[in-house]
Amino acid sequence: MFIRKKPPRAHAPGEPLLHENHPRPVTRRDFMAAGLMSGPAMVIGPAWLAALLKSRSAGAALSPDIQALLTASQCNVP
């Protein structure tokens, strides 16, 4: 029989990775220095960028009154 050492506890998905020799971050500058702000930035950054880049491919149709103005050439709607 092998004696196996218990593996370290796995972190929960939202749990920050804290260092053993450092105090818990208190200010916003401490959070950024510890890297605790990079997790939400990795999630929000690409979504925000995709929303900006794909804004031209909206699948919404024009309302009938705007469509009437567009066909009558009363309004320059691109």
C-alpha cells in the first residue's frame, strides 16, 4: 500500500489565488498588483470588443414608418 499525500485543495472558480507570504489586498491598487482584476478583464474585454466590432451586423429590421421614409427618399438613412 502506498501512502499518498493529500493534494492541495482546488480553488473554486471565483476564488482568488492568494499568496502565502503576502497580506490580503485591501485597496484597488493592491488588487491590481496581485492580479485579482485580470480575471474579470479577461471575461469582459473580449465581449466588449466583440460588441464594438460586430455592431454593423445587427439583424433588426427597420420599423414600417422609417422604411417608408427610406423608400420615399425623404431621409438619408444608410
